[in-house]
Amino acid sequence: MNTSAIPVLEARNVTKIFPGVVANEDVNLTLHKGEILALLGENGAGKSTLMNIIFGLYHPTHGEILVNGQPIVMKTPRDAIKLGIGMVHQHFQLVPVMTVTDNIMLGDESIRNGLLDRRAVAARIRELSQRYGLEVDPDAVIEDLPVGVRQRVEILKALYRNAKILILDEPTAVLTPQEIEGLFDVMETLRRQGESIIFITHKLKEVLRIADRIMVLRGGRVVGEADPKTATQQQLASMMVGREVILTVDKGPAHPGEVVLGVERLAATSDLGEPALRGVSFEVRAGEILGVAGVQGNGQTELVEVITGLRKADSGYVRIGGVDMTNASPRRITHDGRSSHVPEDRHAYGMVDTYTVADNLVLNQYYLPPFAKGATIQEKAIVEHAKTLVETFDVRTPSIYTQGGSLSGGNQQKMVVAREFSRPINLLIASQPTRGIDVGSIEFIHNQIVAKRDEGVAVLLVSAELDEIMALSDRIAVMYKGEIIDIVERTGATREGLGLLMAGIKHEAAQ
């Protein structure tokens, strides 16, 4: 690590207050030349807010930002770019139908004789690609590129604008294990060349693997720093949550029974009218967890929506408990199929923001006894039910009468999980069940999922987190471009093999 006395970037006592929320409070941060600083914290810890201040998207309520020792005021991201700060967002800012060259020079066009000088830009891209180990074809169209290569384009876009400080916001969220290793190689090359990197993540293994220094945020404040050479995942998790956390899942062998969910030659179309599912077939048995792995966007969302009645199948079958439920209504699937659904988008499908916590906890049962007697709602039963679930599932809310939408993201998720796990079911469909929640809550939800399996429930687990899939699953199905490319036993699966499958490579994938 090539550090100098004067930090290339410094935040001093930065505070950001939104109406009713203190997102950052007296945050101090330093970044040196040639350093990778990991900014670790759960969703809602204040990481992205702080980076948006540094990149000029937000203005601090109090405090100041210094670049190379000089206090600066950034009104827009353009000011940050001029100061040599580049940001690669978690959701890429690329135009799919344009080439790599056109995307990289967009907003910073090179003109020659009144025309766009694409040749000069492409030459610069090739030079930057070679210097930093970012292999990219300048003439390729973005929509034809794998996710990992699109990320390289984003990094090249920042380097093309002479960025010396790179902010990488959750850069591994949509990558295969092989692509993650490729990204880390690039980051190490950038560090050797004197670039400085802020690496935002909530993944403990990754910060220990790549960072020079780790800073932990919790509740908008810096709660400590750690040296990756001596820190452990356990210590970092405790700093993030504020208490001891058990990171391993206590799970014995599965005892599969009858087939509960049968999916046969399922085909469906995406919102854009393109094929999203291409002849998907699999079974989930009572007392087992089938994990569905894959890079986000390979049909997992559409698969869950078809199974739960939120999207129509074009062809094929969905059977629950041997009964044809193809294109049945969500209510019929829930009640006749005795199934629960934890949706990946809790706001769209899992809750009503303006309803109270108590009402959200009976969204799919409010018309059934004991919560209703004929057409009359039984308020007392709903209140007692809510009190029990809030305590059992540790939903932290000022009151059961608080609006669900005012809870933190993690507590909203626990509210949804509480409702879906608290009634007798034969099938549990859990899609991204721990997205956006702290490691302590993840521990709790993982144990609840395993408990459901051990009760004899069939569990279909869909997650973009490969560690979660490997920790919980008994068998693992990998989706690629709308197909299940393979189903492997968990005992024979490796991260490397699953990563190859996630990239569409089947040869020796389970070895």
C-alpha cells in the first residue's frame, strides 16, 4: 500500500439529516493514495449516504470534505469528477443498446472536425484496458456483454475521466464467484498503479480478502476500524450489529418425503415481452430445501412470480401437493396450496406501507377465523396475534399500530417473514429472504427456514447470495438465461463449480 502523509480524501465530522432521520452523524473518514478502504455496514448504516455526499449527489448538513488536503464544496457529481472522484454504482448507469465506446464518452464526448471521434476514444479505452487489466472490446454493444464485463465498462468510464479515487458501491452484488475474483485482480492492479478505492459492502469475507483497512458504520456513525490481517468475520459481524452473532447455520441432514412442488416444462415471458423461462422443470419434496442460484436477471424473479400466481405461464405446469395450480390466483395458491411466499420486493408484493404493523401481519388471513367472524373483523384477535409475532420475530416497532412503511427495511422484512412463517404450511417460497437486513436478523431467519424444513415443509429458496444458498440448501438448482442448467447435491457443490454454472458453463461444474 502506497500511503502518503496527506490523505487524498478526507471527511471531517460529516452529518447528514433528512426529515426525521439522521443518516450520518459526525463521520470521519480518511483515504490514502494507493489504498483500498472497505466501508462495511448493513443496509441503512449510512454507507451510501456518505458516498453520495463525497460524490456530490447530496450536500452535508454539517462537516466538510477535503481532497488532497483542500476543503472543497461539491454541488454536483460533475464537480466530483473534475476533482478525480469516480463512482461505480451498484445498479449500472449504462445504455444497453449503445456500444462500450459510446457509453464511456457519453457526457464527455470527443469531437474532431465537428464529428464524434470514436476512433480516438476507442484507442484510449484499449490503452486503459491494457494498463489496468480491464479486458473490454470498445465496439461491443452493452446488452451483449456479461454482467462482469459491464462492470469493467463502468470502471473504465471513471478512469477515462481521469479518476484517481474510485468509489465501488456493492460491486460484487451481481457477479459470479469467478467474476468477483476478476474484479479483485483489477482492484489490486489499480492499487499498485496508485489509485485509491473505497469499497462499499456488507460481505465479511470480501473485506478480509481485499481491503487494506476496514471502517465499520452502524446507525450512521463510525463504530470502529479493523485491520483485515488480524480481524475475523465474527469480530466484524459484532461491530456491525452491536452484539455477538453466530454466523454458521446449524443444520442437520434432510429427510425428504413426498413431492410438494412440481414444476414441469414451464415457460413464461418477461415484462418486456421476451422469453424469461424456457422449459423449467424441477421438484421440491417435503422436508428439503431446494436453493435456486444464479446471477440476478436469469429468470429467477419470473419463476417465483409464476409459481405464486403473480405472472401467467405461457406453457407448462405448476403442481402443489399434486394439484394443478398453473395460473391459479395468489389466494388459491396460498390457501388451497397451503403455501407461503416471502417476495423479493416486499413493497410491491409483501406489505402495504400505509397499513399498521398489526394489519400487515394478517394481510392474507384477515377474512378468516379468528380474525373475522362473517363479515366482521375481530380487532382483538388481530391485536393479540400482532403482539405475539412482534415479540417472537423481534420486529422492532414503536407500536403494533405504527405504519409498516415507517419501519426500517430490516424490520419490514422481519414483519413479512413473521406473517409468512407463522401459519401451518406445506410449501415455503422464500425469494431473497434476507435482502437488506442485518447479520443478526439473517441468523434468525436462516434458523427459521431450517426449522420449517425440519417440520416437513418443502422450501424453495431463491437468493442472489451464493453463501446463503450453500449454507441452507440440500440441493441446488442453477438458473442461466431462463433455464435450469443443472441441479446438484449440496454435499458435492463448490463455489467454483456453482460459479461456472452461473456463467452457463456446465462441464465439471459440480466437481
